[in-house]
Amino acid sequence: MMTSKTTRRSQAWFGRQDKMGFYYRSFLKNGGAPQDQFDGRPVIGICNTWSELNPCNAHFRTIAEHVRIGVLDAGGFPLEFPVSSLGEVTMRPTAMLFRNLASMDVEEAIRAHPLDGVVLLMGCDKTTPALLMGAASADLPTIGVSGGPQLRGMYQGRAIGSGTDIISMSEQLRAGEITLEEFHEAESAMNRSSGHCMTMGTASSMASMVEALGVGLPGNAAIPAVDARRNNLARMAGRRIVSMVEEDLVLSRILTRPAFENAIRTLAAIGGSTNAVVHLLAIAGRIGVELTLDDFDRLGRDVHCLVDLMPSGRFLMEDFYYAGGLPAVLRTLGEKGLLHKDAPTVNGAAIWENVKDAPCWNSDVITPFEEPFKPDAGIAILRGNLAPDGAVIKPSAASPELMKHTGRAVVFESIEDLHHRIDDDELDIDASCVMVLKHCGPKGYPGMAEVGNMPLPRKLLRQGVRDMVRISDARMSGTAYGTVVLHVAPEASAGGPLAMVRNGDLITLDVAARQLHLHVDEATLRARRAAWTPPAPHAERGYAKLYIDHVLQADRGADLDFLVGKSGSPVPRDNH
Ligand code: FES
Ligand code: MG
């Protein structure tokens, strides 16, 4: 399919020879655009999440400049525009609360403007799903360009990883094993270049999803932010989007069911973030692909974790890039029959064409399938009377000895309750207990914060305990680790069984059997439910109220119910 210059979407604005044509062209001419700029050449939006409040995306003006050059190279008309930027570590109560809001911003901005194609600039965790969700609902030709990971952190002669080492060092500080001065020095050492978190956290996982879905160019996942090849990739994306408009290669032709299946298997092979589960479900919901939690379990089951990256392993994204990056992983999946080879990608080639000769330069970082870093490490979906609609655990980041465990519940009714009591030496807890945290789900926090990897009690840390079974309706950072059961659905604040758990109840986690069971009989649970009153909602007005009233549960991607699906790009009316 080709679109001709005269039928091009932007010509509904710029192709008019009347009052409205004057409006639409004249005001853009104040930027220096000559008359022939409006002749029907593809108009490309560069959707930028640059923000100083989101340091992971703070280098995006440079990336946007390279996209712009690429668009001009190919004869397009580039127009950069800003959308909400979501800084994972700066926003409270959690950037996730605003993912859906940002996606609305993106969708409406794309639709309302005279654009024929879009390049999405994404980096920090939530910016990637927000932009993909919004773009999916508008469905123009779209390329994703990730901002790239930071260089690896270097501290006291060793590599340290974003998030992962923050978590371990803060536990060491609480246990009295390191000084505050060392802690501060590590802060500077961890963030030493532009880019997003350089562990295989949520940002790197989502950048890998962009590449595995075929919506980014090969190499998108791992090129460091400050490597010149990142700018080169941005330029190539700018050139390519112009031809994509000419080919009418809209996003729904890329984001097909096979593309999502490729992404899910890739997520398992990279030991990726549990957050990607929620985000992929939400993106699929927008583009109209049927995807369920069980797809993650079924498709990820035969896949080994091939990359030895933090938080599951030792290395960082920079090492991953030098070892061959995601193309090397995709090639291995393809060779094992675990890739839909003909899934189309934005560069016009099927995914297999892009990766079939991809080299691996370091088999310590990207391991062979026969000798995987961790076998059978796909994300596991648990069910049982404690999580009728499912819960998620990342086996590659868990302790093998806790994967089958029964313990006594120690319940925290809220995040404040947890913070208040966790370091109390009187807390009745030992290493065999199961920590349960309630009211941290989508409605309950609100926004389903990354608090599921609860800090361990200080008195147990001092005894050398480094992991315990933890269960909640929260998420956890993609950089976190431990035997942590997340995304329990329905959440406590929606009246899920999690709300009915009491101190002393026995809970069994059995990852191999995919079970999460609360050893309390039906009649007792019914009685507890009858006595239960839901907590007062966190907001009575504004966006938070809209969110709480309409957010779907984690098993459906935590999108707002009225945002599921797409409206496409038509706008029938002029503005004057
Ligand atoms: Fe932005 Fe980790 S805080 S990617
Ligand atoms: Mg995070």
C-alpha cells in the first residue's frame, strides 16, 4: 500500500487553498518553513519526552536533533513536540499513576496535529509504554527510538548497577556494613552519564520490547546513550519513518499477535522486568491484540534466561551491547524455533532477516541456549485462592530454596504500616515467615507503586537473612530481586482475597505448580469478607479520582477502562 502526496493525512491541513489553508500554513512559516514545505511531503512528528525532571531522558534534545536530520535527509518535514515525561525516581506517589495520563496526551497530540508519521523518543521506565499505548490508539506509521542505557556504574573498582546496587547498599547501610560516606560516593558513581538505568530493569526491558516487537530498529535495546551509534540509530529512524509513511506501514501492521509472542519470549530470554507484563498487556489492549497473563506463562515456559545481567546476574547493558545486544538473543530464539521469523519490523524486513546473522562476541554475557545463564526462567503466573485473577513472580531473580515454601503470614495493612513496624525488634517474624503487604495495587496506592520488594526486617538482616517470600498487589522495580510475588489480582483495595489475609495464616508458594494458596477455609474467608470495609478512596477530585474510578486490575494491564482500544487518526472538523 502506498499513500499519495494528495491523500496524505497532513494535506487535510496544509493542502487547502482557502482560509483554513492560510491558518494551517502561515503560522508554521514563522519557524522558517518555505512554501514548498507544504507540498505533501510526509510530515513527521518527533514525540519528545525530554525533561530535566526526568534525568534519564534529559539528553533527548540531542536525539531529537538527529531524528530531525534523518527526516530532512529523506525529504520529510519534521516537527518536534513535547508530551508529558515520567521520571521514575522523581515522581510521587509513583510514575505509574501517570502512565495512562501521559498515554492520553500522546494519543490526542498525534491525532490533533497534521502528522503523517511519528517517531517516539522513550527512555525512562514508563515513558516507553505511555508512548506506545498512545501511539497505538492513534495508529499512524510509528518508529520507537529509545534513549539508551547509561554507562555502567563504577565504584571502588567494581561495576555497580542502577537500582540493584541501591537496594543492596541501602540494606548494607541499615545493617551497619557500610558508612554514609561510602553510600554518598556510590550515588555519584552510579549515575555518571546520560541515559536510563543500565541494569536489565524496566527501562532496558522495555527498550528490548521495542526491538522485539519490531517497532524499533535493530540495535535499539542496548546501544549506550552516549555512544555515537545511538545518535546514528536516531538518524536512521528519521530517514526510515519517511518511507514508512509512503508505504502506509501503520503501527497495527507491526504490533500483531506474533510480534507480542516474540516480545514475551524475548522478555523471558533477557530475564526482563515484571513491569513489562503489565505494559505489554496494556499496549496489546490498545492495538486490539488478544493477550492474557497466561500467554506469558505458556510462551515463556520453554525459554531460558540467556543474559547474565543485573538484577538476575552480573553484567550491565553496556556489556550486553558489546556482546552483541538483543539481535544475538533474537537469533538464538529463532534458531530454537522460539521466534515468529516472519513478523514484520519497521525497517521493512521480517525480524529474522534482521537477526539471522547476528554475532555473539561474549558468551559469558549472552549465553548459548544449551548452557543458559538460568534455565526455564520465564515469568511465572501464579494462581490460587489468594490470587484468583493471577499474580506474577520472576523466577530468575528469586532464591531457588524459596520457590516452594509454606510460611506464616506477617501482614502489613499499608505501606505506612510496613515502614512503621519493619525495624521494630519486637516484630514477631523470622526468616520462614511470608511477608504480606496490602493496598499497594492500582486503586490502593494509587498507581501500583514499586514497593512489592519489601525491605527485610533489620533484625533478620543482622542475622544474615537476605531473602524472604514477599507477597503484595504492588509492582517492584525491574532492577529489584528476591522471592517476590507481585501484581496479586484482584488487589486488596478492590476487595480481593489479599485483603482478607490475617497474621498467622499459612500461605504456600509453589512456583513449579504455579500456585499461591492461603490455608484458610471458605467459610472463614466469607466471614472475614462480611466484616471487611473497603478503605476510603485516596482522591475525591482530579486525575487521581478518574484513575481510581476507572483503572483496570493488573491482569488487564492497569489501563483505564475507557482507553482500551483505538480511535485511529481521523479528525473530521476544522478548528475555525
Ligand atoms: Fe529512569 Fe531507571 S529511573 S530508567
Ligand atoms: Mg522503576
